[in-house]
Amino acid sequence: MAPSAMNQWTRSLSDVQPVPYWLDDPGRPRPEPALTTSETCDLLVVGGGYSGLWTALIAKERDPQRDVVLVEGREVGWAASGRNGGFCAASLTHGLPNGLARWPDEIHTLQRMGDRNLDEIEEALARHSIDCDFERTGEIDVATEPYQARELRAWHEETSRRGLADGVEFLDADAVREQVDSPTFQAGLWDRRGVAMLNPAKLAWGLKRACVELGVRVHENTPALTLKPHGPGMAIRTPYGRIRARRVALGTNVFPNLVRRVRSYTVPVYDYALMTEPLTPAQLDSIGWKNRQGLGDSANQFHYFRLSADHRILWGGYDAIYPYGGRVRAEYDDRPETYAKLAGHFFTCFPQLEGVRFSHAWGGAIDTCSRFSAFFGTAHQSKVAYAAGYTGLGVGASRFGAEVMLDLLSGERTERTELEMVRKKPLPFPPEPFAWTGIALTKWSLARADAQGGRRNLWLRTMDRLGLGFDS
């Protein structure tokens, strides 16, 4: 990397604020009061991210008389739900390739359920008047290398034969650059309806408001410390109080699960993003992007990028950092060396935007599991349900996970609970130092594959056969 290029790229970070853009909002709502007494309820939801919020909301919509309490250790939406890129995908399986590889017999059902889930999200936003800049503009998966272009075309042909490419269009180099103009783009697959763009923090805050309006008692700054059986139900202790509940839904995702045996199924992976200053009309014209799709490139170490409502570009991904021991710590949310790397990649993709500055840079932990998509289960004689492991694609799928948890707690058999994806769990991660060593070797192998035309080495081929992987 030439020093002059590095200076140019790092200059773009001179005014950057190390805080999530979405959360840096004067309209951020005040937190609900912490729990300082003992309470009882029918359903206790632990976690104020999308998993918990959707669970509480849907529980009240299913049964308005149900007494529901939600507790959040900090503020609603402060963690992954307020830090992500705002890609709300229909896919429940972390993309069609992953779903087809793992559940080929169920893939058409999973696709149908995912499409319906995204429709239901859109309907819920309208029903509860949640303004989160929802735009169903789709997503383009772009190729930046010739081998990626060949793979995208072959994949589109295969999925078309299987009847799985409805609404997906292959774009050659000219066609993709007509949509978004980057000299690095060589082809693309445009999923026109299967992904929406939104403001993730506004979604979380809107869901909180909807829950409160339906009668959910929300307590923020109220971490759940212990979970134990209590008579016919469960009891959770908090710093200043206690809650007894008939049923409990755990939506804590990347944070240590209150059901200890679940903890080995996920590891925290830190992902980072930059947000530019608002682009001028001339800058927007230089890149096109009139249809405002989300974009992601096809490399193993991939980038995701999109336009905000105020015409900024969010640029994230590439580095996926696993801290030794799987600890979740605030100091990992800021990583200047990754910001500098991302800035260089941004200007390589969009050289016509030279001179643009970044206003915000941030990171956050993703709950990664070895099969890349959520898993589900119950504990304590089915009085407790959990969902976790969304691996960076949970903005939309977390609503489906909420439905699954409520089905499991009700004890009823539904189309959702009969899915193999719901009934079976991924392989757990090994203890340290094996987890760190395996993840480091996988990351090295993925980077090597990107540099060698996509050729996967023996380690990656073995992981593929075992259905294991590492991703953000």
C-alpha cells in the first residue's frame, strides 16, 4: 500500500466519531425505568434487541390478555440491534446457498416462510406506525473478480432450474454498473424483493413503543442475573428485584445465555462499519445508485454497503474479529486499524468519491454459530425457550425466531416447530485454545481463497464436508 494512498484514506477519518451512527440520534427515546420491586407475569422476555422485542409484541398480539414483562440489561437496541447495517432479509438461513446446502428437502418451505416473514414485518410496521425508513429495494450481490462473475451466473442458472430464483435477476458488468457505478463491479445478482433497507435503531425503538402501547411492561437497565425454577414457573433475579413468570423467552443472543449448556453453540465475532458524511447531489450522480439497493460483494471476506435516508453510505464488513476466550467487551467495539482498512477498500470501490469524509465508525459483536443461522430450543421442562446464532443476518429472521419461541412455549406443534432447522442444533464450538486456533486457521484459509481465485484449501474443504464454518 503506497504511503500517499494511506494518507489519503486515513485523512478521510480525521473527523470520525467512534459511535454507531444509528444510535447517535437526538430522537433517541428515554429508557424505561429499571425494575426495583418484585413482579409476576405470564411471560418474561429477557433481552431488548429484536429477538426480545418481537417476542413480546407478538405474544401480546396473539393474546392481548397475556401479562408480559421485558427486561433489558442496558437500553433497548444498544447492542447488535442498533449497530447493524440495516439489511432486513427474507432469508431465514443466512442466504439461499447455506439453506440449500443444509436443508435441501425443506428449502422451498423455508423460502416461502421467509418471504412471508418479511411481508409480516412490513405489515407490522404499518399496523403500529413504526417509521424506520423501511425501503424494500432489494440487494445486489456483486462480483469483483472474474471467477466470482462466473460463479454468480452459474448459481443463478442452478437456482432457476430448481425454481428458487423468483425475483432474482443476473446482471452482467454493464447492467450492474448501470445500477451502481464502481470500476470493480463485474457482475451481480439482484434480489429485487427479498431484502429491505431500514434504520435499525429506529426499528428497535419503534418496536419498544409498540410493546408499551400494547401493555408490555418494559424495564431497561435491568440485567437478568440468574434463572431458576420457582414453583410451577421460573424466577429471575435482577440487581434490584425479582420476577416470577410462568414462561420465559431468552433473546440474549451474543451475551452469555442463562441456560448454561447453550453457551458453547455461539461465539462473538466483532464486525465493523463506517458511515460517510451526506453525499452531495453531484457525488450521488457520480455513482448512480438511484434504486437504493443494498449491496454486498462475493468474496469470503466480504463488504456490505447501502445508502441511508440522508444519502450517506454505510460501508462495513471484511474483518471478522474473534477475541480469544469469546469475551464480549466494550473496548472491542472500537478498532482503528480496521477503520483504516475499510476506508482504503471504500475508495478502491468508489474512486470517484475521493475527498468524502467519514463521520462515524463503530463495531459490535455478532452471535455466530457453526451453521450460520439461528438455532432454537427449550429448557426447564419447556418453561424456557431460546433462539440464538443468527450470525449477522438476524434483522428479519429474529421475528421468525420469536414466533418459534412462542410456539415452543405454548407446547403446540406448528409448521415452524416441525422444521429440521428448528428441531436440530448446530455443532458446538470447542473450548479454548481449540476454538481460537480453528477460527484463526479458517480466517487465514478464507483470505487465501480470495487471493487465489476462490480455490478452497484442504482445511476449508474438510470444514465444508462437516458442515462447519466461520462467518460474520
